[in-house]
Amino acid sequence: MTQATYNGVLNLAAGAFLLAAVLIVWRRELRAIVGLLAWQGIALAAIPLTEGIYKHDAALIVVGVIVLLLRAVALPLLLIRAVGTEPHERRESTPLVNTTTSLLITAGLTVLAYAVTRPIIALDPSPATRAVPATFAVILIAVFVMVSRRRALSQAVGFMMLDNGIAATAFLITAGVPLIVELGASLDVMFAVLVLGLLTGHMRRTFGGTDLDQLRELRG
Amino acid sequence: MNATIGLAGHTYLTYLATALQVLAVIVGAPFIVGGMRQVRARLEGRAGGGIGQPWRDLHKQLRKQQVTPQGTTVVFGFAPAVVAGTALLIAAILPLIALGSPLDPAADLFGVVGLLFLGTVALTLAGLDTGTAFGGMGSSREITIAALVEPTILLAVFALSVPGRSANLAAIVSATADNPGHLVSPGSLLAFVALAIVIIAETGRLPVDNPSTHLELTMIHEAMVLEYAGPRLALVEWASGMRLTVLLGLLANLFLPWGVAGADPSVLAILIGFVAITVKVAVLAGLLAAGEVFIAKLRYFRIPELLAGSFLLALLAVTASYFFATPTN
Amino acid sequence: MLSGGLTAALGMAGVALGLSAIFGETRHLKISWLLPLVGVIFDLGQVGGFFVAATGAVSIAVGIYAVGYAQREHWARFPLVMLPLFVAAMLLVPAAGSVTTFLLAWELMAGASLVLVLSEHQREAVRSAGVFYAVMTQLGFAAILVALVVLSAAGGGDAFATIAAHAGGLSPGTRTAVFLLTLMGFGSKAGLLPLHAWLPRAHPEAPSPVSALMSAAMVNMGIYGIIRIDLQLLGPGPHWWGLTLMIFGAVSAVFGVLQASVATDLKRLLAYSTTENMGLITLALGAATLLSSYGAHQVAAMAMTAALLLILSHAAFKTLAFLAAGSVLAATGLRDLDKLGGLARRMPGTTVMFGIAALGASGLPLGAGFVGEWLLLQSLIHSPHENNTLLALTMPLSVGAVALTTGLGIAAMVKAFGVGFLARPRSAAAAAAREAPASMMAGMGIAAAACAVFAVAPVLLGPVLSHVLTALPSVGGREAGPALGTYLRLPGIAGSMSPGLIAAALVVAVILALGLARWGARHRPVAATVPLWACGADSLSSKMQYTATSFAEPLQRVFDNVLKPETDVEVTHFAESQYLVERVTYRTLLADPVEQRLYTPVVRAVTIWAQWVRRAHPGSVHLYLTYGALGLLIVLVIAR
Amino acid sequence: MSWIGKIRRVGRIVEAADEAPEATAAPPTGVTGSLQLRHVDCGSCNGCELEISGAFSSVYDAERFGARVVASPRHADGLIATGVVTRNMHQPLLNTLKAVPEPRVVIAVGDCAINGGAFAQGYGVVGSVADVIPVDVQVPGCPPTPQQIIAALRTVTGR
């Protein structure tokens, strides 16, 4: 793999990663959002795979494959199941911030990310670190999604985006975290999703909906 | 590569190429529209009127009576000519077949955008000039969309002009042709998506506007031209077809700049360029029409969401083309 | 007659003087006897000459126009006297060579304009606008006063020349203080946010020639102050000066154009458009400062040239627009776009004039504003962003701001022209309009000619701009600015544009299009004029047309987070059945949100304080005398 | 995407076209294969409307012969009128005809439009379309089938 193609693929992966996050903010259809999350997982997996192939590092390739299986296949399937169990809640009910505004906020967050990660790039300006702003932007966007969405499921999506972003940043900065760490992270994400799934189930049984605003009623 | 290509001594062939561009757009635009209708018809299981249908309609409209509604001014009478004129001028400026159009140094991408809006404004004023409720409604909607589209367009122009360090089209296209590596960069991909959305909005296609609606209340572009008849209507339809064609051609050559003849072309190069641009535009139009089958028209007040999204993409494109500037080339 | 002629004559003198100052050497004049201690110093350099010439050009058009306007509107003697005085004051401000002289001229200008605003003081609206204007302009003056006094104290002299000599030794604290204070004062004069509130009140209420002078010439003085004091005397400033200017400019531009695009009062719309354009100019100034502070002098020169061009073109099309609005007002007594319409048939000349102005204001090709905005955008996109986060972040955002401003500006101007002048009259007054007299047309014609020059032949301005630029080393004056030939060329950047060629080619293309439409004409039946298509009904009433309000309604909805419109719909049913609607009234109120959020509380606080102070005023003259005596004593004790 | 599969499965559902009937009325402008029509319901029972919409549907697809229904009479070459002319629709019918630029055709669809049909003696009825405006092409039937309507349209478009 030549330098140029390596750059190209890495940038492309970072761009797709960011684009998926933006589209998740944009769309309201829960199924579509989960699909986009799967795409983001693929983009995420592409980063360690590329690095591995470029640097002939078998461990990285293994990590990449595992990430692919977990983030692009397993977790989305779990979420799809969760969506399936909500017959009449296929759409994100109007978020706390309307779509136009949240898109503009996303723009602001991205610009901010570019600004704050400038020093990191300055440390060692390699193609990998050049892609860091995009992944860092995804982290910020994920936090924003968790803040602004009502449905528990969208919250789960935001949480997973957050983890994706962190993982991607880790891959880019430290050329790949140790395998075991990655496994641990992915597993606890899976647990978190399961817990959220149970939680949504409980909420639906208690309140007949998973609108998180209704949790206010729990206060005595 | 710099934008002074256009200034280099023009052989008569460069003028020939430019003339050929304009002629091709004049003749080809109705066929492009017809082709899009045909694709749509086939996907709907119909037979369709054939790609010649718009030409038949134009030919017929040109032979019909010229009627002028009472109380309209010269604005109403000349707006179609202005829209068509701007479309023709853009066709002459863009590097569709060959790079070195004599007009290239006279108008860069900002100028082209300005001309585009000049046409839009002319038609909007005509809609207001009729003094009918539908005319005003169409104008109001059209100008609102135009106003919201402008930031996206200019940011996309910005993103595109970063690699070539110039906003002149010949420079951008040749810069892309010189190092295709830029094309796979996220910057240019985001810019492509943003520009595509903008073009859809500007040419009044789905999901922004439905070109084949019969209900005045759902119209945007159609509502402005409800009062036009005969030759003027023909000119309006022709012009909107030409706008669509030149914009698709622009999109094609900005992101797939292959087959475009150089600044000082040979006859063969011109022919190749002609074939290339025809194929590109036809394919793009077909894809657009096919895509339209799957989507419904957006509610009017959801359109700002779409445009805000494209604005975001354009902004990302600019920042990306700033930060991902890979020093490989 | 005399007044108008005098104004025009002053204007011509101003143009001549200004041009001679731009091309010749600096004019210096000291009149010691006129003021004790310091004397009055006039010192006309390139920058001053530029603004003197611009102001003069505006006054020529306005003066000629005012001849007919004053007769038609039966002006009292007082405004007739004040008009030339106002112009003279405005010509003195850029010529002033010392702090004292500058302040004197400034105050004279402010006072004259205030009196002129109040010249129709019978109307309540005028009075409140006058009070508003007086208060804000005096506050601004106070800021400038403090700033300049500090400056002259620290700069070791009263004359600008002396200060310029010592400017290098100023402490950063002083520079910052002076910059912020002058920005406040001059910004309020230029109508920048959040100190713009007087502008959309005073400009519409003033008689139209005065509105033209204020909106096209007086606001420029604010810009002149920023250029002269902050950029020329104090400059080169730190990065954040440029950034501050850019932010203020961008916010003012977007907010102003947003208000303009939903305004329904023709002159209010134009006033907000002034805020917009001043914002763009400030943005350009800021870009020039920022870029040159990063050493990108070529691009900075482009930005500065853009600023100067925008000043000139705005002066031209805003003069024309206000004068045209004035003849509409004189002919119909209407400013409300919802009641206008159909003027194209009744006053064709004025319609053409306003059309030219609107095209210029919308920044489209063939319009006066296009070249300036093009240069501004080019300077923004060609900023050297390599390894410079600040530029890499500000430039895209400001391009977005400029683009949004342009887009909304187009919408606002289409509304003003299309609703106000085309279609059918929406009221009896509009239907009874008659064309303006020759002198008014002549005044507008001059401005229109200027617009045409800026639109297609900026070549003629090339030498002027390059000379002015050389006087501004701190903002890119070191490098050659863009060359304004038939082709506009950007130094060091592969970019060029030619408004003249575009115009010519467009004419050819339109003729070609008309030719296409002739095809098959032989087979056509004879052309006919038919009634409007009323969906089968017999006729459309002019009430069925779109009004300015309905035209802007989508924009108002899209931006309701910013505009905060107050709308209420009330439906009255028939007594017999609640299913039969008798009347529906729709009311919408678009107040200036900044004004409501920011000014109302301030005003309330001031009122309370004033109430408290009033206790000290029981009305007894003796007590007042005692106050005076006490004050004198205290001063003597302190100054001992 | 399930839609693509559906489209492929459905394929072309349009009826095969029989050969063109001989032209009765020459195409208004002498240009064959292009006919825009403005539909006016003069007081119909909406039976004919259903059949007309059927004629322009995917199954019969009148568009392949160059016929189209448009929103504004200014864009049209003629009227396609259905039903008896009621008093309320009398003037609108005349206005609409006046709004169509020359040359123009009028196609009367359905028995009511031709001779009043079942409503001929109704109290609110002015008469058939032919009593009010000159009719060029008549499509008998109550209601006429889409095939008949298309055949009539083809006699005008000449395709």
C-alpha cells in the first residue's frame, strides 16, 4: 500500500466517520439512525485495518476485524431488536432542539473540534493525526446527541457514537490501543446497550413510552 | 496551472469549442429533460412520451399565440429572455467541452453563481408583476429558497477553490485533473454532496419542488409561470432545462474532469470532450431522475432543514479541505 | 432653490478638493484666531480626501434633487438653511487635522442632522425618533470625546500629525482603551450592532433628501473615524482588533439584512440595509486588519480595496434608493409597501431609478455592489490558512455570513421593487401617483450614472483606490492592491473577473434568447392582451395580491428564533352560528429584538435614577444658585 | 432496498397500444404528438373524471401519445370538458376557454357533455357543452372507457 493511497483511505475513513455522525443528527427515523451507526462502525474499523495493512501489523488487523464485528454488526443488531420491540415509536419524537438549529450547532462543534485539536496535529503532523479533528468532532457531536434527544434509544445511539469517537481517536493518536483494552471497551459498551435495552423495556411498561422527560415523574 | 489559460492566444478552435458548448446546451437541454421524464416513466411502469417529447412541446408552444395579461409591465415580457440569456451565458463560461473559454477570465465561479441568481430574480419579479395570488406565492417561496441556498453555494465554491488556489473554473478543473488524489479527500466528497443538494434546490427538483405537479398550492417554480403562454412559456421551459443541463455539466466536470479538452484544443479533443460531457450529463440526469422516484416532496417548512444540512456539509468541506490538506502532492 | 443649489455647489467643491487631496499632496491649513490655545487645524490627506469626495458626490445629487423636492413639499425656511450647513459640517469632519477641530466638526454635523430629522416635528413618530437619535448620538460623542482626549494626552499633542508621530510610544492599555471607546462611538454613528437602534428610527422619519445624506454620507463618517483613528493613527493593531471588527461587522450585516428582509416600510427597509452594508464594510476592514497583522499584505490590500469600493458603491445606490423612495413618498404619501404597487405604469422614471438602486443593493452582477462583494469574498477565500487556526476558522464562517447577507439582501430588494413598484396598486393613493418633476429626476440620474459606473466600469476608480491604499500601510497599503482594469486581476492569485465583459456578453445572450423565441413566429396567430387568469372567476381584485408582509412570511417563519415576531389571529363568528366566520384579523408585530432586550431595561433604569435625582429640583432658583456656588467652591478647593 | 425489487417485479404494466386511429381534427398547431389540456368539470357526476384519471394512469398512459393535463389554461392547447354545463359553471367555462391561447380545441367527454345525458332537463342546467362553446371532438359513453378517451385524444395528437 503506497503512502498516497494510505493517506487517501485514512482521510476517506475519517470523512465517512464524521459524515455518519452528521447524518445521525440529521435523521429522525430510528432504523435509519441505527443503519448509519453501522456505517460508522465500518468506517471506524477501516482505520485500524488500514494502519495494520500499511504497517504490516497483524495485531492491528485483528483488532480491526473484531471492531468490525462488534461495532458494525453486533451492536446495531441489538439496537434493531430494541427498535423492533417498540411498535409505535419508530421515530425520534421532536428533539429538544429543532433539526435546523442542531445542524448549525453541529457545525459549530465541528469547527470547535478543529480548533482545539490543532496542537495535537502540531505535535507530529502525520496523516493519522491529521484525521484526529474529525474523530474528535464526532465525540462532541455524540455528547450533543445525548443531550438533545428524548428517546432512550437515541441516547444509546449517542452513547455508542461517543465510544466510537473515543476509539477512533485512540487508534489515530496511539497507532492502535492494545487488543485487550479494545475488547474491554467494546464489551462494556455491549453491556451498556443491554442495560439500556432493559431500561427502555421497564420504562415502556411503567410509562407506556420511552420519552425520557417522563422520568421527571419519578421524583417524589 | 493558473486561470490565465483563457487569456492565452485563442485559436479559432477555442471559439469553436465554446460555440459548440452553447449550441449543445440549446439543442440538448430538452432532450435531457425528456430523458429524465422517460427514466421516471419506465420506473413507474409506464411507456412514457419518449425523450423527444419536450422538443415537440417547445415546437408547438413556439407556434402558439402570444398573450399578454392585462396590467403586466415590460418586466413580465422580458424575464424569460433574461433567464434564458443567463443560462446561455453560463453555458459559454463553463469549461464543459474545453477549458479555455474566452469568457473564463471574465467570470469566475462567483460570477456564475451571480448570473444564476440574476435569472432567478428576473423570474421572481415576473411572478410578482402579474399581480396574481399564485404568482406572488411562487415568487415568495422561490426567493426564500434562493436566499437560504446562497451560503451553501458560496461555501462549496470556497471548498473547491482551495486546492486550485483560484475560483476561476478552468483553474479548478485543471487542478483536479492534474492530481485526482483530491477527489477521494473528504473535502471534495462533502462539497459534492452539498453542491448536489444545492443544484436540486436551484433547479426545482424533488424533494424541494415537484416539477410535474398540478396543484397550485404545492407549486414553487410552476406557480410563478402560470400566466406565461406560447413563445414566452416555451422560453421559460427551455431556460429551466438549460439551467439544469449546465449545472449538471458543471457538477460533472468539477468532480469528474476527464475528457475535457485542453486550453488550446485540437478538433479530435473537442469531439472527445463533446462526447464525454454528453455522456456524463446524461448519466447524472438519469441518476437524478431515478433517485426522484424514491422520494416524496418535502414539506415547505422542512426545506430549511435540508438547506441547513447542506450548509453544514459545505462548511465541513471547507474545514476539511483546510485541515486534511495532505502534503503528498 | 438657493438651498439646493448651494448644497450641490458645496458638493462639487468637496469632490474637487477631495480628488486634489487624493492625487496631490496633503493640504494643510491652520486658523489660529478661530479657537483660543489650539486653533483650528485642517489637514486633508488621501483618506480624508476620499471621504470628502464621496460626501461631495452624494451632496451634488441630493442638492439638485432637493430643489424640486423642497418646492413640492413646501419646506419651511429652517431646514432649507440647515441642509447646506449639514453638508458643510460633513465635509469638515474628514478634513479635520486636530482632535479639537474633529470634535467640533463632528458635533456640528450631529446637531445639524438632528435639526433636519426634526424638521417635520408635528408628527409624534418624528419627535420620538428625534429624542432617540439625540440621546444615542450624544452618548457616542461622549465616547469619542473621552477617547480622543486620552489619545491627545498620551500622544503629546492636539494635532493628528503629532499623535501619529508619537503613536509608537503609546502604552498597550491606552491603545486598547482608545480602540474600544472609538469603536463604540464611531460604531454607533455607522449603525453597527448593538448601537444601531437610532438608525431605523431616524432615517425613515427624516425628509428623504436628508435620509439620503444621512444614510449614504453621514454613516460613512463612522467608518472614516475607525479607519483614520484606529487603523491609521493607532495601527497596526493586535490580532484581536481585526477579529473584533469582523465579528461586529458580520453580526450587524446579518441582523440588518434579516430585519430588512421582513420590513414592510420602504424607508425602514432601506435604513436596515444601511446597517447591513456598514456591517459588510466593517467586516472587510476587520479582514484587512487581521490579515495584515498576520503579514498577508497582498490579501489585506484586496480586503481594504473591497472596503473602499463598498463604501463608494453603497453611497451611490443608497442615495439613489432613498431619493426614489422620496419621490414615491412625495407622489403617494405612502411608505408602507403593503399599500403601494403598480407604480411602474404611473411613475416609470422613478421605477427605473429604484430598480437600478435595488440591483446594486442586491449585489448581483450588473449591480453596483457586485464588484465590492466579489473582492471581499476573494480576499476571504484566499487568506493564507496554512498552520493558522484563527484564519482557518474565521474565514469560512465569515464567507458564510457574507453569503447569507447577500442572499437575504436579494430577497429584501426583490420585495421592495417587486411589491412596491410592479403589479397593481393596493390603495387609492398609489393609484393616483404622478411622476416626479425634472429636477428630482436629474438628481436621481446623477446617482444612477454613478451606479452604472461601479457596475460595469470600476476601471475609472482604479487610480483613486490605489492612491488611498498607499496612505494605509497598516492595512495592506504596502502592497499593490488588485488591478481594476477591464479585467479585475488579483495580485499573486490566479483570479480575475470582468464586470464590463459580463454585461456585454449578457446583452448578446439575451438578444440570442429573444432570437430563439422568434422561431416559428410566422405560424402564430396575432398576439392578444387578455385579462388575468382568475381560475374561472370573473376578475381578481388587487386585494388578492401578495403583500410585502405575506411575501416575507416564509423568511419570518424560518428565522422566528431570531426575529421573535408577535402574531395574533382573531376570528369573529356570526351571532347565528359559530361555523360562519364573519371576519378574520391577522396582526403581526416585528419589533427590533435587540432594542427590546437591551434598550428597554437600560431606559427603565435611567428613568428610575432620574426620578430619584428630581428630588433635588424643588424649583427654587435660590437653591439652584446655591448648588452652583457650592460646586464652584469645591472646584476651587480641589484645584488649589 | 425493497423498492428496487418491487419495481423490478412489477415491470411494465402499461397496456399495449393499438394502432393509431385516423385523425379527425388536425392537431391545432400543425405539430403532431403534443397536446396539453386543461380539464373543466362543468357539472359532472365525476364518473368521467375517474375514467380520465384512469386514461392518464400508469395502466393506459395517455402521456406516451403526447397528451398531458396541465394546471393553467395558458399552458394548454384546449379544454377537456365533462358533464352538463350548470348555471354556476357557465361563465367560468367561457372564461377558461378565453384564457386558452389560440389555436385551441375543445374535447367533450361523456354523454352529459355531448347531449346533457341524464341531467338534460335539470333545473340548474344551461345545456350541453356544445350549446355553450364550439366542440371539436366528442367522446360518447356514460362514462367512456379510458381506451375510448385515449383514442379520441390520439385523433387530435396524431400519434
